[in-house]
Amino acid sequence: MELKDYKDVYVFIEQRDGKIQPVALELLGKARDLAESLGEKVVAIFPGYGIKEQSQSLIEYGADKVICIDALELKDYLTEQYAQAIYQVIVENRPSIVMIGATTIGRDLGPRLSARLETGLTADCTKLEISEDGHLLMTRPAFGGNLMATIVCKEHRPQMSTVRPGVMKKRAKESSRSGEIVMFTPNFDSKKFKVRLLENIKEDKGMIDISEAKILVSGGRGVGSVAGFEKLNDLAKVLNAEVSASRAMVDAGVINHDRQVGQTGKTVRPDLYFALGISGAIQHLAGMEESEFIVAVNKDKYAPIFQVADLGIVGDVNKIIPLLTERLAKEEK
């Protein structure tokens, strides 16, 4: 099979309990850009159970074609079942590019597929472009975020990449878009199903995922303690925001990892981002620099965070936060 025999940009559509995950819609938007550069189509691979009715929404968000795999075996995510189904879709259709969200599911599924397809996989990409000769340029942080590496898969297909939630921008929904919906029935080899899901227990934290928050109040080493983060929580309540943190505070055990912003945490793109007591190391900037408006507070006027901030305040964050909270609370009244 020659490289010219592979075409179109395919996106794995992740759903959980029938709910399409935001990262899938973000990838459809990016796939649309890549496909237009190549003069090809965007195809959504949509596995699950009882999901057929949602296929049209994927077309409205950018897909030209939806390959819906509606099977009882795919009701819950299990690696082997999903890998078998999607592998068969890829082998039969020969896509040029396959994009997967770098979620817990995507990070498990992506390597399995690339190994079975005997092709490469570039993980945690922050930028995807098409080169002059039609190859996918996959850019990701390397060496602890100190440089950006662009990787090209010239000899194998499909070209595969995973992208973190929040990195790409979702396109506006177009209700007038039309496309093709195809039902695909995989031939499962149940002898290879070695894992069974006995029980599904979910923890309700009552918090919004920070990658989906509109306003984030983020604390770093300058905030310094659990007591300091209680002040951040007070500010967040006034703003109806979510609290997040830099890696230093996660490593110190002050806040959970699912609240971490940065290269080893989550990529966020809120409308408003407060960087409080955060110096602005490149690893943290990689996760939040696409925020619409950034407010930084730091006692070091030379802190790198001020290079990306729209508004900077030089001062003691632990003194400024209570004053800011008090003032904003009065504005609310």
C-alpha cells in the first residue's frame, strides 16, 4: 500500500455515558482546518452503545462523515473492545491522519492502536499543521518543556497524534451542515476479552473540570499553604470561578492533581485567568497562555508571568487577594 492510497482526517469521538466529550469537538474543529489544507474530508469515528442519534451533532461541529459503531460491547470503555473496533475501521478505510484526545481513555487507546497499525504516535501535541509536501507536522513540548519538537511520520500511515483537552478551539455549531452517517459493525474476537467491568463507581466532586471553566483562580508557590488557598476559594466564590494551581502546590500536597494547570497538568483556555503567586515557568505557561485575559499578581516585578499577563500587579499576593475579594464582593452587591 502506497502513501497516496491513504486519505482523509479521522477523529476518535470520545463519549462517556453517552455524553460526547468536549475534546472530541475541539479536535473536529482542528481536523476541519487540516482537511481543508489537504482538500480531503473529516471523518468521525464514533463508538459506544445507544449513541446513533447523536451522530448528526458531530456533522454540525465539522465532520463530513460519521462512522458510528453502536454495539453493546462498547457500552463502557474497555481497552480491547474499543481497540478491536477502531482498528477495523482504520484498516478498512485507510485514513491519512488519526487524531485522539489525550484523556485517560485516549492515552490508553492511542498506543494500542498505533502498535497494531505499526505506525507512530506523537503524544500531547500542542500544534498541528500540514507541510508543503502534505505531511502532518506534529509539535509537542520536549525536554521538560524547554523546547518544542516538531515530529513528522513520513514513511507510515496513518499519522497519529493525541491532543490535550483545551489546546484546540471548538468551532461554532452549524445546524445547516449536512453529511453522511454510516453504521459500522465490527467482528469482535471475544476470546481476547480478558477484562470485565464488574462495577462502575463514580466520585461526585461537585466541581467543574478546570479545562471547561470560564474563570480560573490559580495559585502558585507564592500562595504557599492550605490557608492561602482558602483565600483563593473565597475569591473564586465571588467570581463564580474554579480554583486551580501550579505544579508546585500539587507536589506540596496542597491541592489535587486534577486541579493542576501546565505541561504535566491540564491545558486551559478560560475567559479570565488569575495567576496568583505564580512565577510563570515555561511548563506552566504552556498550559494557560491561550487564556483570553490574564491577571497576574506577584511580588517579583521581573517574574516571567508578567510577559504574558494582560494586567499585572506587583505585590504580596496574600495581602492583595483579601482586598480584591472584598472589593469584588461589594461590586456584586
